[in-house]
Amino acid sequence: MKKYRVGIIGCGRISVVYAKAFEELSDFVEVCFAVDKQLERAEKFAAQFEGCRAGDKLEDMLEVKPDVVHVCTPHFLHKQHAIACLKAGCHVLTEKPIALSLEDAQ
């Protein structure tokens, strides 16, 4: 069975929930990259998963080409992060809301 390679943007409070979910789904997912503007937070998150890299730049993660990216950043950043990931060919899951306005979501 193929494992989906996943990345996460934003390793703050909500990332604890994602770490637990990724661990429980370890037969299906491989966490390959964690990004946070505070590199230490990304490194702490990545340390939980064998082979997971960490960085403070979204572009570094997109070079790794994860299958899906989980956007867990503050709401006002969802649009720009989701669009960058989609343009790079990644599937995207955002924490709510997808954007701050209907126009931005469209």
C-alpha cells in the first residue's frame, strides 16, 4: 500500500493534534516536512517522525513535493499558503476557515 507523503505548515498549538493523527495513521502516511516561521518549532515537530525534515521556508518543503500539505497557520495566511501548495501540485487541507472572505476562497 502506498503511503502518502505529508507536510505541515505551522507547528504551533494545533500541530499537537496533527502529530497524534499522523502517528495513528502511520500505516498510510509518512510525514516528510514541517515548516514554521520559528525553525525551532518545526524541528521539534519533525523530530517526532523518522526522516522528517524541518525548515522555516515554504519553498523548501515544496521542493520535497509532498502529496498533501496540512495548512495550520493563522487564518490570514491560509489563502497564500494553500495557493502556493496547489500551484506546486500538492493536495491541501486547511484548518478552518479556508480564507478570510468568500472572494479569497473562490
